[in-house]
Amino acid sequence: MSRRPRKVAALATLVMALGGGSAYAAWSATTSPPPASFSGAPDWTPPAVTAAAIKKSTSGYSAGYVRPGGQYYVYAQVATDTGNPPSGLAGVTSNLTGLTSGQSAAALSAGTYSVEGVTYKYRAGPFTVSAAAGNTTYSVSARDVAANVFTTTSQPVVVDGTAPTGSDVQTTNVSGGTAGSAEAGDTLTLTFSEPIDPNALVSGWDGTARAATLELANGGGSAPDTVQLFNGTSPITALGTIRLPDKGYVKAIVDFTNSTMVLSGSTLTVTLGSTNGAKNVSTGGSGTTQWVPTASLYDRAGNALTSTTVNGSGSNAAF
Ligand SMILES: [Ca+2]
Ligand SMILES: [Ca+2]
Ligand SMILES: [Ca+2]
């Protein structure tokens, strides 16, 4: 330090004092002899963390929910560093101690990731949830070379330890339609005890309206008619078995193509489209519709559904 040019050292000291110890000077302090004038300018501004997310590491769409003992990644997006001139991004870390003990400064690595349709450029993990069920928080920090640090406010994340179940199944006649007879505009509604991850039904699905085919199958012998939902030509088997109250609704397999389905929170609604099998549609009786969903379904945190037989509330006339 004793050989440091006095003028440079003095200015550097001033810059450090103004910056509260977080300044960056864009000149070389070892320049010798010192230049006649200085063009250096400080970087007072940290790189902003503009978005952050946590998502379970198993397949799924939904962010912000993890389960005890489950694994997850933390994601962040960071704005280009500023300053005059900017010193540049030095690192991105996350304080995850609300979820995982010991992870107070997990280092995020650069990459390209997508969470709920949003692109993130930094990620760390997977980490295992050591926290018990409940609401908790995490934060993400970005630091530049001049040691300016930006830290997000506390971001919410839910540790969900409760498995979902099916809770109701209903068929509803379209306004002005024929009760007990399936036709375009009729709806099938499946309700869960809590929101389900749409990825469990169709890979990559965000739950917004999409095309589907609702198929009614004729029950053999005394068995009731049943419902199967298709994504394109692929049956959505995770939904399980849906038994209508009666065997009289169809006389053969009838496909309602151009149907649509929407998963909004805890409710999956299928609206029947047109069919070219109308000649095989009859009017059946009313009673209890039964639904046996499968454990392939899971909630936003990744808890597998507990499968039990769901008896539809009230009396269903099967559309
Ligand atoms: Ca900066
Ligand atoms: Ca749950
Ligand atoms: Ca109807």
C-alpha cells in the first residue's frame, strides 16, 4: 500500500466512503505513474432480481408448493447489472433455510429454465424439504463485482403435507337440453379436495381450456355406462373410472369430439362437443354417479392422490 500512487489511493478512499464500502472503481489502482486525469466512475447499483420461483423437482406444472421430504429447485431471473460503468454480476444465491436447514446461501447456476411458462436464467437444486408442513418464505440475492447486493422481499412458499382426494362428480344438462341424454353443451364436473397439478392429467398442461374427447361406453350386461376422457387419442387414465347411474344412456361407444376441458383450481370441467354417434344416444335414468380417481394424480406440491370411491352428491341424471 505504501507504494500506491497517492492520488489514486485518495480517490479510492473517497469512493469507498461514499459507497458505504460497496463501491466499484473502473481504474487500475496500480497504475504507475498515475494518469493526469481519471475517467473512472463508481458502480453503486446492485443487479436486480426481477423474478423468483420454487417448484418441485418431480414432473409438474405448479410453482410455489412443495411437500415435506420432497425435492425442489429454486429459480431466479436477474436484470443486467447497472452502474457507471457496471461492474457485472458476481453471483446469485438463495436463502432457503425456511425449507431446507443449512441452505442460507445456495448458489444458483446459469441456464435456461421454464416454470409456469416463465423463463428463468438461474437455478439451484434439487434440495430436500426438511421443514414441516406450513407456510414459509425464501429470498434470492444478486451481487455484483463491486459487492452491491440486491435481495428480494420474502417470497412465499407452501409446504403441503396433505394428500388430495376426489370429492364430487356431477353431470349437468345444458340449458334447454334433454335431461338424462348426453348432448353438446352438457358438462361433466370432477371436484378435488384441493387444486390438482394439471401436468398429472396432460403432460405440460397449464389447466387452461384445451380440446378433449369425452367417450361414453355402453355397460355390458347389467353394468352401468361409463365415461372416459381422451387427450387426442390418448385416454387420460389418471382420472380413473367414472360409472354413470344407469346403463341406458348409450347403446354403443359414443365419442363427443370437440369437447373442451378446463382445470381451474380444484375443479375439472368438461363440456361435451359434437358427436357423430347420436343414433346410439338414449335417455337413461338418474341416480348416483361414482368416480374412482387414481393415485397417479397429485396436488401442486406433488402429494399423490389418496384414491377412494367418490359418490356424486345428489341425484345425477347423467347429462
Ligand atoms: Ca452494479
Ligand atoms: Ca395437498
Ligand atoms: Ca343433456
